Amino acid sequence: MSGQPAAVALGPGPTRRRAAHCTAEAMSMKVLVVYYSRTGTTKKAAETIAAALHNAGVTDVDIERIGAPGERKGMLGWLRAGRDATLKRATAIDPVKADLPSYDRVVIGTPIWAFTCATPVRTFCEQHGRDARQVAFFCTMGGGGDQGAFREMEVLCGRAPVATLALRERHVKQDDQGKFLDRAKEFGETIVSTAPGKPPDKP
Ligand SMILES: Cc1cc2nc3c(=O)[nH]c(=O)nc-3n(C[C@H](O)[C@H](O)[C@H](O)COP(=O)(O)O)c2cc1C
């Protein structure tokens, strides 16, 4: 579906037990999960978080990948990605389909590159972060760099996140119950339990 972010497949309607956990605010909330992923780990985390938001009662969850033209595959791509992240460069990204100000929360996901956010996510935050009413951040990583990345994303978006989640790549790949699935669920619940944000400031 061009021109629109993908809606998360909702599956069967909420069960009675699940509905008991859903607040009226969560059910009327609109959330966008937007992410960049080079090799699929952050994509998997984004899809799991989108499902967790839905299970927390959000019926309107959209998901959009940040498209970034340019070769970042293989060893040469890895080296380029590391250099661009270290130098905090901007990059070209595809036009964003979602209308950010129309979402109550925008959840931004990044792989960690050179102890900071991936270059396409840096550019997304620079160009669009201030359009979001409220933000939450998540990352996937080998071992560290989440704090620096989240700090930079906060500055670029011009607002503090309502929640953050740092995940290890191996826990995501293994579907680790305690270190990935349960934490994604808690992250979704925290995002919906925060107070509504103000509309973005006019430029
Ligand atoms: C250029 C580059 C630099 C990286 N730097 C770090 C780092 O500083 N710290 C870390 O824990 N992982 C680092 N990683 C590992 C990635 O964060 C990790 O593999 C991530 O889960 C990949 O997500 P993706 O599959 O969505 O692209 C780096 C990966 C790349 C490609």
C-alpha cells in the first residue's frame, strides 16, 4: 500500500481477558513504530513491539521502515556504516509516508552503530523528530552504546522519550522470553500508560 505506513495485522479481536488490561486511553491511541534495520534484528524488534502495543490495547498501530538508499551490505557496507556513524553524518532517506503529528506516540528504533544511532535514524530524527508529539526509543546492539544513542536521539527530536528499551541482538534472535519478549511487552505497556502529549510546536 503506497503512501501509507503499514498497519499492524491485528489478528482476532481482543479477548475478554486481554480487554481487562486495556484502558480507554490506550484503545483510542494512535501509535507509529518507525525503525531502520540493516540486517533484520531491529525489524524483528519493531514488529514485536508493535504487537506488544496492540496487546496493550492500542488498536491503531502503524509500522514504517526508514528507507535509506545506498549500499550498506557486506564488509565494505559495514565499514561505510561505521565511518558515517562515527562522523555523525547525515544521509538521504526516503520520504516518510506517515503523518507524524497525527500520532499520539512515535516509537523510533535503531541499531547501534559505533556507540550511537544508525545514520538513517539520525537523519530521520533531525528531519522529523520534532513533528512527533511524544517519542519512545528502542535499539538493538551487540553489547553497548544505547545510552549515547538515546541521548543523541533526544537532542535531535527535541523531546525526552517517555520510555526507552535497549535489546541485545542475540536475545532478539533467540526470542529470549525474559530478555526480549517480556521486556518488549513492558515497553509497550509503559508507552500507553504515559500522559498524552501536546501537539508539536509550530515552526
Ligand atoms: C557499522 C556497525 C557498527 C556497530 N557498532 C556497534 C556498537 O558500537 N555497539 C554494539 O553493541 N553493537 C554495534 N553494532 C552491532 C549492531 O548494533 C547489531 O548487530 C544490531 O542488532 C544490528 O541491527 P539490524 O540487524 O537491525 O541492522 C554495529 C553494527 C554495525 C553494522
